[in-house]
Amino acid sequence: MKVLFIRDRQKWNSFVIRVDRDLKIKDLLLDDLNFSVRSISKMKRDKNIYKNGQVAKPTSMAKAGDIIEIEIKEEKAGFVGQDLDVAIVYEDQDLIVADKPPFMVVHPTKSHFEGTLANAISYHIDRTGEDCRIRFVNRLDMNTSGLVVIAKNSYAHHRLSLDMGQDRVHKEYLAIVEGIVEKDSGTLDFPIYREAEDSISRIVDPRGQRSITHFRVLQRLDGASLVSLRLETGRTHQIRVHLSHIGHPIIGDDLYGRPDTSLIDRQALHAYKLTFDQPRLGDKIDLRAGLPLDMLALLEKLGGVTDDYK
């Protein structure tokens, strides 16, 4: 069944649907909206399911033309909201897309329990008054900057995660790499492997998972290249490992290249572009985040043109 959302009645915590055929409400919730059995049981207890304005049970039948409304009530994650001056690039009833600055961890850890993107998004949510749980659809390394997608509900998270896994989300990165990349474009198809459970780094190895990165050279610089990269698979450190493997590590990469603080204090890698379908309504969303100041400065230092990437 195609889920027929009534466009002007959607909220982050409310789904309003016109049913296009006879079915059990539970089947709509499980098969089309991907709610868990546990969450459906909670909706039943809390009486958060309505059919044509009246409370309904998950086992109730709905007929074509009926209006089903599902309310979501869930606890917020306990992140402390902090004003960290993170730019919100896009927001709708299902999503927040932020431009993560370099040197910021996405999710709190034992060593980074404050100053994270989760803290920044919690601050933003507190200001909007939406008590949604933060669910990261994608993540970036601490020293990689750029676009991160946060889902406001489990439906959006599930749909976008599926789309990413099936290569229906266009993810484009910009990297400034060592050396002159001779081919204008190409595909890096090398398996990536983690040698030990406690190892942070990855290597190219036949034992690894197939990993595919498409690249285009945008500018050839003074002993370096500005490269656009599109991920077809999403392995940990994939871009960094692939570029290092072909002899063009990212400038400043302290794990797969060599750090050079005279040029930049981190790997020169930025999640630049995202194109995907809005999970509930299907609208095409096309987002860009200009290069941060440190990468613009590096590009200029190496004789590159910066105007197109601000």
C-alpha cells in the first residue's frame, strides 16, 4: 500500500493518513509505518490511535477513505542542551539537517559527554518546544565537517536508513588530497577490513567488505588536488582508507596520512552535499554546506579557487 499522508496535517509526533484500501490498522502500523510491536502496544495502552476522530484499537479494521491519526509519545534522550552555534541547514516535521563543524563529536561518549552535536541539537529542540528523541541517520568522524541528518521519529529514521542502505541517498564529500590525481574521474572498488576488534584504523584487504567510492577531480592545485567523492557504500573511514590506498591521502589525516599543522589541523574532508527523498511526503530535498573556513584557507593557500565552495 502507498501511504497517503495528508500533507497539511503532519507533525513530528502525529501521522495523519487517508487509507486507500480496507486493512487492519495494526498492518498499517507494522508494514507501512515500520512501528515496532512494542510501540504499537504502548499506543494501544495510551489510546493514541484514532480512526475518523475516534479512539481505535490496533486490531480495528479501516476502510478505504478512513482517516487514521497516530500520535507518538516518547521520552527525550537525556542530552544537556548547549548553544554551540551549529548551523541548521534544513528542518521539517521529520528531520533536522545540521552542518557539523570540525572537531565536534556527533554523539556523547565517556571522553566527550558535552560539546557534541547531540548537545547542540538538544538545545535547538528545546527552543522549538518539540520533545522529540534524537536519532542520527548518518554520522561523521570528529574531525570531518559537514551535513548530518537527525530524524525526529522512528519512521523517518527507518525510511532514510533503508534509502541509504540501498544507495538512494546521494552523499557527496569534498576532500583536499596530497599529490596530483591524474585521472579526471573514476571508481575506487576496494574491500575494507578491520584487523582487530580494538583497532580504530581500517585497511584494504580481500577479507573485508566490498566498498565503493566514486571520485571526480575538481581542481588540481600546488602539489594537491580538490576531489569530489560520492559514496556508494558507507564503511567506516571509507573515503580516508580508499584515498590513502591509491597514494593520495587526505591532507592533515593523522591516521591514514600525515598531519601537517602548517596547512590544516585536521583531515581536509567535508560532507558537502546530500540529496534524498523526504521520508513521509516524498519531496526531493537537495542540500549543500559550504566549505568551512579552515578548508577554504587551505584551498586558497594551495592556489585553488574558493568562490564555488563558500
